[in-house]
Amino acid sequence: MNTKIKELTENIYNEGVAKARAEADKILAEARAEAEKTTTEANEKATAMLSEAKSESEKIYTSLKAELQAISDQVIEITKQNVTNLVTAHSSAKIAKEITSDPKFIKDLVLEIARTWSEADGQEHHLDILVPETMYSKLEPLFKAAASEVMGAKLVIKPVAELKQGFQLVKDSDSFKISFTDEEFKTFFMSLMKPKVKDFLFNTEK
């Protein structure tokens, strides 16, 4: 009797242990599966975040590179323009000063303008040639000697204190006035020279 009770007790115990062990194994397996799932999801999420961060970083880099290139190109172009302007302004100012200080150039230009006006309408014109006081003594003899070169034009040269360089022409007693000062010549030469100066300075296909 005692033996049977003992066997029954042991069987109940063993079944309880086995059941508990199976339950524990099930819980552990579920825990492992959940842990693996959580780890996998975490890894996938981390990978996605890294991929997104890398993609965003590449976009920012590409955008910054394009902006920096545009800024660089702009700075280079501005620098070229400034150098061109500087060289052109210096050269134009030098040329303008030289030609507006040259009595023969002034005389030849005035005579050519006078001829053009006379030939255009066939009428006689009175031309006052306004020149700097410092140039009057050099120009007056030249115009006297050349007075007969232009038919249909009466040339009168007059010194003007306010005029520093170049000359002005007054046609038919203030009805028309044209100015040829050093500043006008400088502006003219700058517009004429700028493209050529820029091409000379920065054209790499030479």
C-alpha cells in the first residue's frame, strides 16, 4: 500500500516537474523568439535610419557642392570683371588723356567734323571751337593755317578756363553743341576696349 502511494506521489511529482519544465521551456522559447524579433526589428530600424541619414547627407553634400560651385563661379566672374574694368579704365584714361592733349589730333578731328557738316547740307556753318586755355596757344596757329581746308565753314577758336582737356564745338551760335572732353573719350574707349581686354586677359584658347 505504501509502495503504491509512493509511486503515485512520485508520478504526480514527476508529471508536475515535467509540466513545469515544459511550461518553462515554452516561456523561454517565446522569450527568445520575442527577443530575436525585437533585435531584428531594431536592426532593421537602425539600418533604415542609417540609410536615410546617408541619403540625406548625400543630398546635403550635393546641394552644398552645387552652391559652392555657383559661388565660386560668381566670385571668379566678378574678379575677372573687376580686373577687366581696372585695366580698361586705366588704359582708356591714358589714351583719352594723350589724344585730348595732342593739338594735331584735335585739329584733324575738328576739321573732319566741319567737313562732314558742310558736305551734309551744303550750307555754310559758323563753328566756335572751345578749347582749354592751356591749349589755345598751340591750337590757334594750327587752325589759322588750316582755315582754308574746309569750304563752307567759318572756324573760330576760343579759350575756356573751365575746360581742362579736350574741346567742344558750338555750331551756328549755340544751335548745336558737341563735347569731346577726356571723360567722353574715356567712356568711348572703355566701351570699345572692354570686350577685347577681357578676351586678351582671360581667353585660355590662345
